[in-house]
Amino acid sequence: MRNLSVKKAVIPAAGLGTRFLPATKAIPKEMLPIVDTPTLQYIVKEAVDSGIEQILIITNQNKHCMENHFDTDFELEARLRASGKDAEADMINEIADMANIFYIRQKEPKGLGHAILCAQPFIGNEPFAVLLGDDIMVNRGGKPALRQLMEAYDDRKSTVVGVQQVDPAQTNKYGIVSPSASAPRKGRLVKLSGMVEKPEPADAPSNLAAYGRYVLAPAIFDYLESQTAGKGGEIQLTDAICRLMEREAVYAYDMEGERYDAGDKFGFIRATIDFALERDEIRPKLAEYIKKLAETL
């Protein structure tokens, strides 16, 4: 794996998780488990597997358990080893050693753009990755989605937005990119002329939706600092990227892999089923249950 210029990543995880109430009254949505592994851990692993060396997680005052999960727990490890559960002890050690993880709080819920602006002291004047805490991307047998964007960034030295095609009727759920008419698409990479936050289908410039992965040039901070509130009364990253396009090129990359929206109830259940079917100790019973269930539907 060749060395790339992007070494740092930001994971915004300060949202309230209202779609998963009442569970998220006490448990951050990013810590809800897919089988037995928190959603956030899958996202951290993607960053690490892509070559990221330092990760900043944007939290709020109610999300201490994120820090605890990725920290060393000497007491738990000692009890597991005393009980002869060395495999489990090794597993929790591996989680603590996954990456160099840092934390900062977003003190006010002002939107994704504001959350990323909170990362400026950590990032400095470097390009950086953003992975949204709701989105699990899996490219079975291929490069991680973030790695694809990082390589595209190094090829173009410009901001890259991770996209995938969506049903045109669903554009009002996503940030939708507008491909440039003057620059032909090159493979999975396309130059952009704009982005629109959650447009109605009749107004959407394409069906390419931003799917929770970005590699941003440090110039984005210049625009986030002066960005006014947009849709939903929040500071939108989409708006800042559109302003950045007036200064330098911005690209979209059509990512290879499957996306699971773990912030949506159906997406969360689908991820749980798919990931469980990949587990040798669960697959036989689950497959048998699904077959029986299908007969009743």
C-alpha cells in the first residue's frame, strides 16, 4: 500500500440520534452494536485500513462511552485472563490499540459544517478525511471506500466527495452533486460544478448522492468560518464545498462498495443481518430462521 498525503481523519459523532429513541436516550447511536460490534468501531477500522494515522472524534457531553470503548480497561482484561478468556482479553486490547484517537466536543448542535470546523486546531493546514458516524461502507475483497477517495485526492490534489447512485425519487434525503458539463467523467471520478442539500427529485442535478465520505483540502476551513446557516438552520458542509468550488476544483468519486445507513432503522437491521450472515457461528441458525420466516411472508 503506497503512502498517501492524507494522514488524519475526523469522525463527527455529536448528533442526538433521535431516530433511535428511546435507546439513544442513554446510548450514543454510534455505539449501538451491529451484532456485537459498535457502529463506530467499523468506521474507525475503515479509516485505519485506509492508512489513516490519527483520528479525531467530534462528540458531545453525553458520549463518554465512546472514549471508554477505545481506551484500555486493565480491570476487565485482568478478570478475563483470570477466567481463562484470553481470546476475549486479546480482543479488547486490540480495540484499544486500533488507532491514535483524540476527542473534542461540539458544544452547540450547529450542524455538520460546524462540527468539522471544531477540528481545525487538530487538522492544521493538511488535507484530511471525514467519515460520518452513521455510514458503514464495506467493499468486500476490494479497497476501503475511504482509501479510494484518498488515492483520488493524491491524483488530483483537490477535494473529493464520496458518492454513489441513488434512486432518483430519493434525492431529497441526501446531498446531491452536480457534475460539470465542461469536464468529461474519467472512470469513477467526475469534476463538480455544484452541490445541493436534499433537493426534491424534480430539482436534483443528478442522482449521485454524497454518502458520508470526504477528503477535504484545508482551504475548506476558510469557508466554514464564514459560512452562514443553511437548510435546517444549520451550518452545512455542502454549502461550504460549493463556495470552495469557486476557488479550486472539487471532484466526486463514485465509490466501490456497499453502504449501510446505520442511522436509519431499516439500514441498521439490514446491516445486522448481513454482518451476522458472515459469521460462521451465527450463519447456519440465522439462514434457517430466515428461510422459515420467508415462508410466512
